[in-house]
Amino acid sequence: MSHTQPVDGTVDVVVVGAGFAGMYMVHRMRQAGRSVICFEGGTDVGGTWYWNRYPGCRCDVESLEYSYDFDADLQQDWVWTEKYATQPEILRYAQHVADRFDLRRDIRFSTRVTDAVFDEGAGRWTVTTDDGATTSAQFVVMATGCLSSANMPDIPGRDSFQGELAHTGRYPKDGIDFTGKRVGIVGTGSSGIQAIPVIARTAGHLTVFQRTAQFTIPARNGPLDPAEQAEVKANYAEIVAANKRMFGAFGSRYQRPLRVATETDPAEFRAEMEYLWERGGSLFLSSFRDLMRTPEANQLAADFVREKIRETVTDPETAARLTPDGLIGCKRLVIDTDYFETYNRPNVSLVDISAKGTPITEVTPTGIRCGDTVHELDVLIFATGFDAMTGSLLRVDIRGRDGRRLTDSWEAGPVTYLGLNVNGFPNLFTITGPGSPSVLANMIVGTEQHVEWIAQCLDYMAAHGHDTIEAEPEAVDEWVAHVNAVADRTIFPSCNSWYVGANIPGKPRVFMPLLGFPAYVDKCNEVASTDYPGFTFGRAREAAAV
Ligand code: NA7
């Protein structure tokens, strides 16, 4: 084991996080002959799929498209059972990968990185973990996940609640038994919408506290047809290649001819929407090129879904409360199983906690008070999302050149070059960082692309005798302007979504992901093949002085 455990706390690469990004990073670094250690806060691998154990949790990318591509045998051997994999199945897949490639020997579990400090003289990072140990590394790779820092709202009295309380993103391993209980759930994003129908099946009564109604499309999940799985596996390489040319790096098998909604005959438009509704899934808005570009076009699709909600929910008042205003897909489009149908159950009620309704005033020891009404609860679930994209990076105290803190560099919002590096923080890489397609593309495809780009960059540096790499300030400025310009051609920045940080009080409003996977990959490849313009390479001062 010449290239594994840090005998003296010194390694080539520290990886932070053992989700899909960190796991592949460890594997890829080993293949390259670099010593690597990964720190992970959980007791096992899986990252977001380790923590989000709430009932109904699934991926919104189809299972056949949500797997590593770096090893053809792995891809052929693993058998998915449903069209959209459940969290337990995805976690089993992550564990299988860890076993198969013996990854755990280089991962320190139950260990969180608290801070990382760059020593300019040595050209190295000192990484401190919550067990007090330090590790010296030439490179730090933040594989900390985009949806990993749970957002627990600061509601008065929250900690006084005497029943069971959980956040979907930090769900207890032993689960929660809802049988016959009075359950409350706050939040109707993807997590809430997945959990609500499942909890309703066993709860005595489920009260949903909704601040904003949400657009959601039927997933049409079901068992995976073995013949379909065999066919995809026979053509995996072609499908993956075609997916990488798709806007979100998935769904090439479903590509329909692209049209313009506002120029399509209304009957034809409706027929296409009906087809997409019946087909289900998150490509619901992908048949018309203008739906995410102009509000007028978007409203056509939004009206179609509003009509479906009214058709599905039998009580008109509940239907009205569940019907979103505004644009569809501008906040992340959710896909569901029986979400709206669940409100027809006698044991489910909906409380409007928006400013127009009865906002939550406090959590009491026995429930939630909204105005004059206390909703008595045995279990309280917060499905209130995450401090997305930046939260898990900024909770590590990262100090770069001249002791500058990442929190200071990003005070007005995250700024990166290619979503991979930040000026002032040499040799620190962010996997699926802000400014990269990240959450707007298939996450496994995106993480593999980043890991491979970083691995190639490290080889390049070794071959050219470079110790450090750092994004230039002009390149960062240009990149941030580019990310904004691309977003500004769409409706995305106009909504109060977690893409712009609007869900976290006080977070700077910046559209964080980059739209469009293929053009992004082309740019990354171009940078790598033309001696990395926009990056400065250097020698460590101490090495240079020798
Ligand atoms: P989301 O999509 O951020 O949804 C969080 C939900 O919680 C949403 O309905 C919020 O309402 C609500 N929320 C957040 N804070 C509060 C407070 N303080 N009071 C009441 N309600 C609140 O998170 P998810 O976990 O569902 O999904 C995140 C991503 O994971 C998802 O997009 C997929 O990519 C997977 P709001 O809309 O802000 O009014």
C-alpha cells in the first residue's frame, strides 16, 4: 500500500466528502499514483444519499442514467430495479462501488474538516479535522455536495418541541414510525413532495404547512423492464455520449423535435403537453425551446399544469391553495408520485403559511401555532431544503493566500473560474462548484467530468514542474459575467429559488449554476488542451528558493 494512508499526515490530495464526487476522486487519484485521504462526516459513503433517508426519497434522474461511467464492468453489473431509484437503492450502489474498488481504506468516516489553511511558502494546505488532527496536502478537493448543508429554519420555540423532530436532509438512520400519529411537515419542495404521499399512508393525520405552492409533474415511476435495461446496457456508451450533448446531461433517449410554443397551434401544443404529462418525468418542459426563455411561452405550460391540479384535487379550496402562481420550472421542477392525489385523503390537511394565509408564529412543545390555531403534533418534519451550493463549502473555514477567507471572497456571492477554482485559493478545487452546471445537470456525469479534468490538470502540472495552480482574477470576472449572461437569457434568475439563494435569509442573490452542460464541457476541454489560459501556475516559494 505505497500510495494510501498518510503515515505522517502528509498526502498529495485531501478530498473532503465521500459522496459520489469524493469516492471517484479517491479512486482516480489512486489510479494516478497519488496519495489521497478523504474525510467524511457520515459513518459511510453516499453523501447526499447517505443523509437524505426520508420516506419517498428518490432521484429525479432515471436510474439507468444515474450511474458512474468510468468503469464499463461496473455499469454492466449493477442492476437497477425501478425507473427512478429510491434512496436506499442508490445508497446500496454507492456502498457497492466502495466495496468493489476498496475505497474505504482511504476514507476517514465520522470526521469533519473544520478548516483548511494555505501555506504560501510550502505551497501546501494544512487541513484540520474535528478530531484535532492535521493533514498536509498539496491539493484540496472540496467534494462537499451542492445540497448538503441542511436549512433548518429559525422558528421561535423550535427546540421546545417535545415530539419527534427531523429534517429530511439529516434524517435519522432508524427512521420514524408514523403509524397512527399526528404528523406535521413544513416545506413543499422536492423533499416534501416526495415524503408527503408516503407519510400519509401510515400517519393518523398529516398536516402539510405550505409557504409556496409548487409545480410538480408525475414521475410515472415503476419497476424497470428488464428488456429495457438490457437494451440500454447494450448501448451504454452511445447513450452516455448522447446524454453528454444534452442540456442537462441526461434524457437523450427521450429527445423530441424542438418547437416554439408561441408559434405552435394551440391544439397541437396541448396534445404535446398531454403526451409529456402522461410520459412523466423532469423533461416535461423540453419539447419547446421558448418555455424557459419567455414568460409568455412559459405561462402556456404553467396554465396546463394548473388545470391538471384542479382536475386532480377534489376540494376546490385545497386545489386553489395548491395551485402555484408564476412560472413553471423556474424553481426546480419537481417530479412526484401521487402528490396532488394525496390531498384527497381524509387524513391529510393543508395549511397555507404564506403571508396571505396564516404564517407560523411559533413551535410549541406540542405542535405548531399559526395565528390563533395550534396544530397538535406528535412528529414534526422539516423539509425546508438546503443552503445550496455554497453552504457546505463555507462551513469549512478556508483560508487561502495572505490568510484570506473564502467567506470574505464570496461575501457578495460565489465567484469562481469554471466552477473549479477561486482566485486567492491555489490548489483548491471545488467539484460541481458554483459557476459550473452542477445541479442543472446530471450530478454523476458532472462530478465525473470534474474529477477527470482535475486529474488531468494534476498530471499536466507534474509534467511541467508546476507546484501551484490558481485562477486569475480577470478570468474569474469574465467567467462570472458569462454565467450571468447565459442565465439572463432565460427566466431562471427571476424566481425566488435556491438557485439564486433566495431560500436562505441574507444570502446574496446570485444565480449560481451555469446553464448548459455541453458548452461548458467544451470550454473545460479547450482550457485543458491550450495550456490552461486563465490559470497561473507557480512554484512553491520554498521549493523555488532551493
Ligand atoms: P427546497 O426545494 O428548497 O424546498 C424547501 C421547501 O421548504 C419550500 O417549500 C420552501 O418554501 C419551504 N421553506 C423553506 N424555509 C421555510 C420556512 N422558514 N418556513 C416555511 N417554509 C419554508 O428543498 P428540498 O429539500 O425540497 O429540495 C431541494 C432539492 O433537492 C431539490 O430541488 C432536488 O434537486 C433535490 P418556499 O418555496 O421557499 O416558500
